[in-house]
Amino acid sequence: MIPKTYKEVIDLGDGREISIETGKLAKQAHGSVVVQSGKCMLLCTVVSNYKQSPVDFLPLTVDYREKFAAAGRYPGGFFKREARPSDGEVLTMRLVDRVLRPLFPKDYHSETQVMIQLMSHDDDVMPDAMAGLAASAAIQLSDFPFECPISEARVGRINGEFVINPTRAQLEESDLDMMIGASADSVMMVEGEMDEISEEEMADAIKFAHEAIKVQCAAQVRLAEAFGKKEVREYEGEREEEDLAKKIHDMAYDKVYAIAKAGSAKHERSTAFSEIKEEIKATFSEEELEDFGDLVSKYYYKAEKAAIRDLTLDEGLRLDGRKTDEIRPIWCEVDYLPSTHGSSIFTRGETQALATVTLGTSRDANQLDMPSFEGEERFYLHYNFPPFSTGEARPIRGTSRREVGHGNLAQRALKGMVPDECPYTVRVVSEVLESNGSSSMATVCAGTMALMDAGVQLKKPVSGIAMGLISDADSGKYAVLSDILGDEDHLGDMDFKVTGTADGITACQMDIKVKGLSYEILVNALKQARDGRLHILEKLTDTIATPNADVKDHAPTMVTRRVPNEFIGALIGPGGKVIQEMQKETETTIVINEDPVTEEGIVEILGVGRTGIDAVMARIDAILFKPEVGSVYEVKVIKMLDFGAVVEYMDAPGNEVLLHVSELAWERTENVSDVVNMGDVFDVKYFGIDSRTRKEKVSRKAILPKPEGYVARPPRDNNSRGGRDNNRGRDNRGRDNRRDDRKPRNDKKEE
């Protein structure tokens, strides 16, 4: 029996559309949809347990995977099975999670899984732009307690015109690449990279994407109504005690307010807040704490959050005593690590990042192998966030999603400033050593200085800042916070990170927690962020104003050389013998890539110091050497023969040619050693290919003056009776060997 299906279609313009279908696949999931655009198909399923988990948070897992079969490919490596998610898949998971999580009730703690799979790939469709739509559409068909439908859309700008969900080819021409997540009423998430755009241009891009998202949200509502929207499930929510909440608020609010207003360091402030909490707990009996001890902690944190927010809104003061637009003290240092190719320290308040730069060849590029994209990165950044950076001891279980996301943001902030002509593969690593507010932005700042210290010729230095927002819808008050602390990140209504040069924004990441945030407030916040960025940028350029003119003495120098394809074989040698010997003798690394456009080989030579590089360049010159007819070249005798001398071109070692005995001198030469000896250096003239011998011909005598009275011997007449032709038909014993005068070898054959 063919199942009944339900389908909605969204028009993207330009003949493109997205369809959402349900009823055919994965019907035992609590909700499932297939989202399709062109040949790209995503299957999304959602399941949530009916029993609440014994935790105080939502155990939500968003999983996005791209199946290699979707693109008709095999997984790379030894094991032909999809394994751990790639960084690209992890980044898509984070994009979806950040929009979905705030829309579940705060007291909903059931284990929930959202699984999105790329089942069919289309080169003209980027699947990550539809992952948020697929997740939300599946949830709308379930009975989950979920506030409202959302969607995500990518926006690019080509020739000044915004485009929704551009192709990868279109993105190559775009000056921005932004992902926006939103409901029909509010923008909730923004992340992307830009080519130094203004704050107003960024706001316009968000507005454009939001209009497209509204259409996608409406399509989800229609699909759910046609399918038959399920009643929202009942669940056991968190226990609430209003009287207890008021009592704890009254006990804690004023004390927290006073400590917050005093402005203190993180450790001192945390200790003081903990003491207030313990004092409140001490007022309850053991029986009471056993009954509602968890509520005491919960209501205390609510009171603490309210007091800190009110302090900022009413008096413009913050936890550490700063004003809303004040940046914490900054100190920087470059060239800290003596053996790295570049290094720097960036410290802002209680956040510190140590960045290193490593320079390499194209062989060191980061290989990207996903069903939806194959390629490589010649510039990439890795971010490490060890537990000691926050004074904690916790298990280390590989690279976290957070580390992947923060590293990607910093990479996008900086990569546009690395010039296209940079010959190196560049790897930046950020080690976060202290963290109390935006270590990702500290990574951007440290990365900028480390790159300049390494001699990478950045177009412009880049700085970054983390901003916050506290607002009160009832009073209309709001405060934009520059350079937020870790605590302010949790208690605010919006946290956003903005990076850029003095001329514009290069990357951003926003999570907006308040509904209906006006674009006026958003633009004002972005402008305040610009002032903070420029302040931090000044600190960076005070430390290192411009990139170092050259790499460090111990760092490798990169030289590239283009070689015609017909010489690549000679450069590599049989079985790689030539290139391997060159690398060993010169202590360099040599990489050869082919340019399909110019049909040339691009030779990368990487070595410490110029000696080895110059030796490789000379060897390449020798391989490419082509003498010109009529030109004079200096040569050296490298072998003596009875009939001449083998000479080597001084400008092209390894290129040899025979200098015949007849071309040594004008006088008759009986012995080669009468004229030249091993190691002699002299000039010869090049005559090209000799028509008689079919070999290259050079002459020493051609550039010597003729002796006085010299008479050239007349050329030999091959037709004369005394010539060599008189012996034609006779063997070396004088016997006639002409075939027509000889007796046949085989009489039968003759017959």
C-alpha cells in the first residue's frame, strides 16, 4: 500500500524551490520530513523520550551527517564506512542547535534527538542552508513542547544584490556569506564572514534573510495543519514554590547588588556570591534542604541575575566596576616563543591566548573531504580550550564542538586578510591559557599579531570583540556591553562577537535571546562594537605595527618557480630519484603541482636560508637550459675522449655536449690533450643540431682567430674514383658482396 504523503513547496525565485514532504519515510520517529531542493535531499527525524531525565537542563542532541553514497562516492581511508563527523558537519550541528534549544521550555528535560542526514547531493545546492528548516519542520509534526517554527537561510551578495541560499560557485563571487536563523517574529542567530562590510550593510542582509525565513515558517505551519498537528504532550515540569522564590529573592538581592556594585575580580566575586548562597541555606533546616534544597540554589541564581541586570540598567555599572562601553586592560607581546615561525600573546583582563604560526608547502594544506565538498585550505586555524583555562579539572575527550566552532569563527575572521599571493600554507594554533569572556576574540587578536610576527604580509590587521545586551521590555531600557565577562554572557539577552579591520566587518557570530529585537538596537550595538574593535586594534598595532618584512632566520623561506610541463619528468627523475637527491643534498622540501590552466608545473621550494634554495634554483635552471644557435657559452672539460672532449656548460651544470676533436683548433689536432685538459674552462660557440651527425655541435675554433696563412682542406668528393664509393659493394677483405652478382643462397626460393 502506497503511504499518503503531504508536501509543501517554497519558491526561492530564479526557478529554484524547496519542498518539504512527510508521510513516506521513517514513520516510527516522532516526526520526520524530507526536504529537497534540486537533487539535494535531507532526511530529518526527531524523537524525544516521554520520561523526564534527572538533570536540570535539556539533553538535546542535534546530529548532522553527510552520507558519501549521496554523492556516489566511497569514504576515504582504510575503513570504508562513515566514522566521526567532520568539522563541516559539526559546524552545521552547532548552527541548528543554537536556534532550536532556546525554543524548548526551560523545564523540559527529556532526552531529545534531532538527526539530519544528507541522502542525495546536488553540486548546485549547499545542504547546510536547509538543515534548520528540516529540523524545525520535523518538530512541527511531533508532539514536542516547542514554541514556534523556525528556519535558517544563507544570504550572499553578488554585484550589490542579495541572494538567498546561493550555490558554492555564487559564493565565490559574493562579498559576504551569512547564515541567519529566525522565527517569523524574531532573528535568533547570525553567523558568517564578510569582506569588510559596514554595520548597516550587515543589518540589511539580516533583514533580507528574515523575509525569506518568514515564508519558510509559514510553509511549515501549512504542512503541519495538512498532516494533522498533534496535541502537545504533557510532561512533569519543574517544581515551583512562589513563596520560597520571593523569600530568597528578598534575602539575596540587596547583598548581591552591593557586591556587584563594588566591582571585584572573578575569584573574589565568586567567593562572595557563594558565601551569600551558603548564608541563605543556613537559614533552613536539614529537612527543608532535603525537601527543596535544589530550589534554593535555583531561586538564588535568579535573584543574582536580577540584581546584576538591574545594576547595569539603572546605574550603568558592571560586575567588575566597568562602564558599559569600557574595555578591560590589554597587554600584548610578540616573538615570545623562540622556535616557532611566529608567536604572540594577547591578554585582555582575565582572558589570555597564546598563538603560534607554522609555515609550510601545499603538501601541508588541510584536506577537506565531504560528500558535499572536496577541496583544501591553505590557511587554517585550530583553537584549543584546556580545562585549566577556567581553573577546572575535567576529562579531556578530544576536540569539542565548541572548540571547532570558535576556531572556525577566528579562521573566517582572518582568512580574508591573507593575500592570495602568499606562497605558504599557513597554520595558526591558539592555546587559550585563561578565559573569562570571549577567548575566540582573543584568538583573533593573538592570531593577527602572530601572523605579522611570522612575516605573513596581512592586508590589514584584524581585531575582535565580544558584546552583550541587557534589555527590559517593560521600561524600554537597554544597555549594550562592550567586552563582556563570562558571567555577563549567561545573564544577557544577546551575546555577539564581531571582528574586522579599521574599514569594516570580516566575521560575526550572534545569539539573540530576546524576542523582537529591533534593528535600531542591533545597529547601535554593532556601532558600539566598532568603537571597541578600533580601541583593541590600536593596542595590537602599538605592539607590532606592520608585518615583518621577511620570515625569521630559523623559519623556512618559500620560493615558487613555474616550469613547462615537458621538463617535469626530468626534474622528478626515474622513480623520483632526481628530486629526492636534490632535497637531500640541499636540505629543502620540493613540491610540484600542475596548473591545469597554463599547463605548467608549479615548483614550491621550502628551505631555511637561501643556500639550499639557490642550489635547487640553479639545478632547475640547468634542467631548463636551452642553448641558442650562434651564442657563445663558457664550458668546462669534464671528460677526455680519443675523438674529442665532453664539456659542461658553466651556467647549467649537468648539461653536457661533445666538443669534437676537429672543432678544438684550426690546426690539425692529433691528440685532444694537445689542446685541452681536464678541468679547463673556455668559450665555445653553439651551432645547434649538426645535419650530418644529428647531434648538437659546439666549436672552440669558431671563436678563435684563424692562423696566418691557414688554408682549409677541400671538402671530400664522395663521387670521385678514389673516393670511398669505389669500395662500395666490397667487404673488408675486398670481396664483392653485391647481391645481384652472388649465387643465390636458396635455389628453391629463387625458383
